Amino acid sequence: MNTMVKRVSAPAAVAVSAGVAAEVFGHRAFSRLVRRDVQTMFAQAPPAPGRAAAVSEEMLAVLPEPARRYLRHAGVVGRPLVRTVTWAPSLWCGRATCTGRGTATC
């Protein structure tokens, strides 16, 4: 029995170690890909004008009526266009809400 445990425990330890290593390296590779994609998107974004363009009624005209009503009620007409959004969802809750300051919090 003791010999059998020794025979099984060594390969099991190797398998667990390989799984942990694959998880760590996979996470790092994914993070690198995401970082590269974000940098590419920011590089392709048009340069910020000296004065940011503002949302106008003409821009809302192409939207369905419920969307126009909502955006007018939210007070976006006359405000600068949003160029970027920072997303920071919490791992501890299943929702994220915008604080209006460029970040999302739970």
C-alpha cells in the first residue's frame, strides 16, 4: 500500500504543479494581450481637439425616440463627447456602476 501511494503521489504532485504553472502563465499571456489591445485602441483614437466637441440635438436626431428622451433627461446635450472609459469591475460583486468620474465601482 505504501509503495502504491508513493507511485501515485509523485505524478499527482507533478500534475498539480503543471496545472498551477499553466494557470499562471496563461493569465500573464492574457494580460499581455489585453494590454497590447488597449494600447492599440488608444493609438488609433483620434487626437483630442483643443476644445472637445459637445453632444448636440442633431446628433440625437438619428436615435430612436426612447433613446433621445433618455439622453435629454440625463442631461448629455451640450456636454463634451466621451472619448474613453475606465472599467474597473469588482471581483466581489456581480455588478458595476459608473461613478461619473471615469471609473466604475460597486
